[in-house]
Amino acid sequence: MPLTLFNTLGHEVQRFQSIKPGALGFYGCGPTVYNYAHIGNLRAYLVHDILARTLRRAGFEVTHVMNITDVGHLSGDNDEGHDKMVKSAEERGKSVLEVADLYTQAFFNDTGRMNIERPTIVCKATEHIPDMIALIKRIEEHGYTYFAGGNLYFDITKFTTYGELARLRLDDLKAGARIAVDENKRNPHDFVLWFTKSKFENQALVWDSPWGRGYPGWHIECSAMSIKYLGETIDIHAGGIDHVAIHHTNEIAQSEAATNKHPWVNYWVHNEFLVMDRGKMSKSSGGFITLQTLIDAGYDALDYRYFLLGGHYRSQLQFSYTALDGARNARKVLGDRVRALADKAGAPAKNVEGKAKIYLDAFNAALEDDLSTPRALAELWGLARDSEAEAGEALAALLDMDRVLGLRLEQEMVRREKAVEDPALVAEITGLIAERLAAKKAKNFARADEIRQGLKERGIILEDKPEQTVWRVL
Ligand code: AMP
Ligand code: ZN
């Protein structure tokens, strides 16, 4: 099956083809580290993770690059408002770099707990200022910029395909534009490449540049770092759907203006939003839920991962605790099933054939069809529930599926060793042993056997000794 992806550029599902055979470069916009990631942001990174894992599974060597925004991102993506990092540092009484370190670590702690693999290259904006300056110089040399009020702007009217990604029309852009807050802009959709005077007073981090001492606009970092690590034409670029109209539209304009290469990115992949009952989840609105909020409420980070896999990345997904309960429960049943298969088979089969293979093929096809994780999960459950599939093969296929799903099913196989530490489970087993003894005394051997068998399926073995029944974990 060929791998297909919905490409925002072109608005259709397309067969994926890499520039170089067998290898590809993938850039995903990373976090602005002024606060904890909320669970909506984590949806974006889970999608990047599933994309990278699916591409690797399909045989590609994937270089996945992610930036860390620690300078230049204003509260409005369109150069409006205050610098998010500076404001956060002021509020917390810390330096910008301290805030960046704190939330970068928190970010990787969250993604680690969700079993989101670390990108191949993680790059910080503040460590790439010379690359940004070099790229801006190229844009300037090609005649796309103007200097006004102390800032260097990108003139979108010079870039004839501006807005192609978002299917924006320049006439609409002008007519529908909000009143420009920045009177230096010739067109409201022009954007800053380099700030000096404007919003400058409290800027903690500034650098010398050909346009004066200052700091970069937000969009230029992604162009500069992706080009540095992945070259001037890139296979895949991903981010949230909110980035289509401004951030990615501007990234394209800058990169293509600098390199004269069109298209700069071959496939644009955008994830839809996680939404709350009350609408959009954002860092500034009330519904700010972090992964830690869920963990404090007794959930496992993988329950949230499972919940996210249940939605297709191009559909909005509504968060609710009821849905998260469902995910937790499903994960528990799945874990029990994996343990039961492990007990039955002893070990996963070396080769997957027969019935299990049919599910595994359908699972791969679902993922390769524009990353359909809901259909992939349905295939996983089909196999988990199919008692006719040979146990060792079923187990091997489930573990193989988990290389993409990332639910740590392998750990479920060993979790039973920890069961003895769980007092509720010990009490339950002791109670069942007493019930079985009573059933045997009453000559209800069917019930006694049922209890023994039920426990065995959960990895608990009963042994009848002369004076008592003991149990052990398989
Ligand atoms: P930020 O840290 O604000 O730059 O956002 C990080 C990533 O999260 C970006 O790719 C956003 O598009 C994405 N994002 C923001 N809010 C949501 C949401 N509610 N659901 C899914 N993705 C989101
Ligand atoms: Zn970006």
C-alpha cells in the first residue's frame, strides 16, 4: 500500500513520495516555552509522533526536526501584543532563559510520559540567531523587504503566490483585514523579519544585526532552522491548523523569497484542535488543562495518549473526562488481554501469519491511509477479541502494532509481577481463594474451576498444598 497524506497545499489526500529515496526530512513547529503545554498542544506533538513512527514503519529513515521558541513569539501571531516569553518572565520574577529552561524541561517531561519519541534534532531559536540573520539578508537581497519605524518588514505584495497554502486571496486579505495596529506596515499582512525599536524597551534578549540591535520576528526561526537542518526543499512540515493562515503562510513566503525554490515544502500536514465543552482550548482562556492535571486526577499519561488515538488528526476532538475514563478502561482491558495471550503462548511468535496477519495488514493500511489511527485501533481490537487467532501470533502482531501506537503493551506483559504489591488485588485474590474452598466443600466444582481459570487468565496461578492454597504470579 502506498502511504498517503492529506496535503494542505493542494487540499487533497496525496500519495507520499520523498525527495531522496528511502529517507526524508520532517519539520514540526515546536512549543513556545513560556508556560506548560496544555493538553491541546500535546495533541499536536502526538500527531507528529504518529507521523514519524508511521513513516519509519513504512521504511523511511526520518530526520525529525523540532524548534523550541524562546524568543520573538508575540501574543498575536501577526506581530501584535507583547512578547510571550518576556511577559511570562516578568510575571514569574525570573529571567527569560530561566523560564525557557523550566518549560522546555516540563515539555519533554510531558512528552516522555506520553511516550512521544524525541525528535532527531531539537533546536532553540536563541541559538540560531546568526542563521536567521543570514536568511533575512538573502530575502533582503532579493528585494522583498522594506525598513520602516526601526523594523524590517516582509512586503507580501512582492511575493505573488502569498497565501496559496491557506487559499487566501490578496483582495480578500486587504478587504477583510483588521485595522492595522502597526502603522509602519504598508499592508496589514506584511510581517516583521527583524524588530529593533518597536516593542523593544523590555526585550531581555537582543542581538546585533545589519538592521540594528534587536530580535527576530517569530516566523523566521522556523524557516532558518528547517533549512539549516533539512536543506532548501523539505519533504514534510507539520503544525496545528491555526498556523495555516499566518505562521506557515509567512514561513513559505520568507523561505521561497530567500531560496527561489518553489515549493519549499512538498507536504504540509496540519492537525485539528482539541476542543473543550466550552470551545477552543488555549493557553490564555480558562480551560487550561495540563497533562499533570490529568495525572493528579488519577489518570495515566498513556490513557490520554489512547484517548487521542481514538480521533483522526484532521477532525476536531472533544475532550471530556467521560471519554478519558473510556480510554483508561479500554487500556486496562487491552493490558489484560495481552497478559492472557502471554500466559497462553509463553512468548510472541517469531513470524505473524494466518488470522493475525490479516489484522496486521489492515492495521498498516489504515495508518498508511492518511494516518487513520481510529481505524488502526479498530483492527487492533478486532485481533485482541478474535479467539481464533493463534495466541503467539496475536501477541506478536499486537506488539508490532504498538510500535506505532506507543501504548507500552510490552510492559503489560511484565506488569503482573508488580501485582503482588497491589493490596486491593491481594485482598481480591485471597477472597476468591476462600470462595473456591467453600465451593469445593459444597461440591460445586464447576465454580471452583471457574475461579481457578479466571485467575489464571489474569496471570495468577493457584497451587493446592495439603494445608492451604497458595498463589503465585506467572
Ligand atoms: P504554541 O506552544 O502555542 O506555539 O503551540 C504549539 C502547538 O500546539 C502548535 O502546533 C499549535 O498549532 C498547537 N495547538 C495549540 N492549541 C491546540 C489545540 N487546542 N489542539 C491541538 N493543537 C493545538
Ligand atoms: Zn513554525
